[in-house]
Amino acid sequence: MALLLTCAATALVALFAFRAHPFSAKTPTPLWSIDLAADKDFQKRLNFSEVLLSPPSLNFLSNSQLICDFYSGEMNGIYDSSSLPGYYVVEINLHSREIGRKLEFTVQENDFRTMAVADGGFLVLSHKDLQKFSGQFVPGASYATARVHGKEYFDRRFVDVAPGGQTALLYNHRLDDQQGSWTWLRTSDLTTIKSMQGPRTGLIRASDQAGIFYGTDDREMLLDGKTNVLCTRCDSHFLTNDLLFLAKEQSYAIQTVSGNEQGSGTLDIQAHNFARAAQATRFAYSTGHYVEHVFPIQTEFDSITCKIMVVDWKTNKPVAEIDINEPAGNPSAGLAQLALALSPDGQYLAVLLHQKVTLYRLPE
């Protein structure tokens, strides 16, 4: 999720006082940056306020190949034919430092998603199906996921890839259904591993055997047809099939699926933009807040301060830290246009901020 340091007054009250991160971490080495606005379709995003734009995402397909997916225009739910943006996946070659191959999809909804998988390819959830592509952008297997169109009746769809990259979890439900459909698929050929009816939810996280789902306040896990609460008012991610990252407002825990805590730490304000390395024991997140000054009558926000942290989950020790400080701009947007990705070997971190992608080499 992007760093949406929310504009709601009740949430902003908590963002005023800076809380230093207790870790002492090295600053990674920046290798290069590219401006995605060099792509004509990404450039169209610059015509819109960032608060109206769905954030791009980054995925490493290999240690030398990065992809970025994005919408070219603002998000309004289901579009009419006169206002359709495009959805794109572009290749970023880490050696040539250039934008390479590119895919374009017809947009009808705002829930498209792109995810890297274990064999160096990627999956794209579009309006009609979940489709596999190779690292050379060659289309492969597909799994039909088309919405049911009607006056008020349509599917809600989510997809996520398990930490090992070999399994995808596809979830959907119709507005009138009492339960959702949970289907685990092999990412190599999109064949079904298992499928079941389960709780309705507004967001999912995947492992090979289980799925995390979001209720009103609780984060729960569906495993073997049974559910259990993981935490309340928190965010949650699988680090491995057996290990979880649970982030509350000012702290996080690394915990086994069975509930044993393996490590913990403090946060500034929450953890956003979670990313993990596919073949290494490293994960990354951002945490930050607004800096404000108070007049007699009103409060104004001068700037945003944020830290991007890379942590080794095996030791719970920091690997690297990047500080971001910039003018607040529209407080509703925050750092909404921020995305992170770790290379499979955990040696590189890609950071997208606004329209610029920077590649960093991480300390050993």
C-alpha cells in the first residue's frame, strides 16, 4: 500500500510528534535514477493531482530486470468509454537503465494488478482474466476472472502471490453473496490447487496454504477452512509461509503463524509499501508522518518526513535506511506515489517516488 498519510483529522492528530526509529542502519548506495515521464503514457499522469492517481507498483522479475505497472489517468471506479485511461506494464532494464518492453490493457475497472512470480515471469489481473507472462513479455496461461456486469451486480476481485512466488490466491465475491470464493493457483500454469468458500473481505494476503483477510478492525487468517484473529487495527503480511509481519501504529512484530513472536520493533507511524525479497531474508517498508506548525486558529502541515527501512527478518536487524523529507503539498496525498521493490537476492532496492525510480545497492 502507498504511504497515504491520511487527511482525516482524527488520524492526523497522531502524526504530529516525531518518533525516532531505534535502529541504526547504513544508508544504501544510489546507483542511478530514471524519470518514468520519459514514457508518453506515464507522462499523462502528470496532468492530474497525485491524490486522484492510483500509485504505480514495482516488481523485480530477476536481479537484473524490473517492471513497473501504472494507470495513465485518475481512478473513478468503473469508466465510460469517453474517459478511459490505460493500464500499462513497462520493463526497466537495470543494465541499460532504459525502459524496454511494454504491455497495454483496456481499462474498465480500477483493481488491475501485476505481480512477479518464481520463474521470472509475472501475472496481470485485468478486466477479463488473470494472465501469465514470461520475463520476455510473452503471454501464457490465463484464468478467467471477468466481472459480472449489470445494473448493480458485479464481482469484487483480489489477487496476491505467496512469498515463494509459486502460488497465487484469487478471491472474488458478488455483492449479494454471503461468502467469497478463495482459489489457490499454480503460478507456472494457473491450474487450480484448491478452491473453497470462505469469509468476505476487502483485502487479502497469500501464502501457499493460507490467506489473510481484512475485517472491519481485525486481521484474520483462513487456514484449512478455519479462521483465527491475528491482530486488531494492524496491517499484516506473510514473510514466508510460516512467518508473519504484523504492524500496528507505532510498533511491529515478527511472528510465526502459530503465534510465537520472533522479533519486534518500533515504527514512526505505521508501516506502508511493504516489499520482500523472494530468495533472501529481507523485507522493506516505509514509515513516516507530517511535520506541522500550529497557528492560534488552525494547524498547517509544512512537510512530510519518512524513512524507508530494509530489515533482515531472520535477525530482526536493520540492513539499510533511506530518509525522505519534502514539502507537504496536498495533505490528502501524502507520499501516495511511493513504491518499493527488493531484488530476489535482497541486494538491491528500487524506490519509485512521484515519477522517478532510483536503484540502490544495499549493504551486505
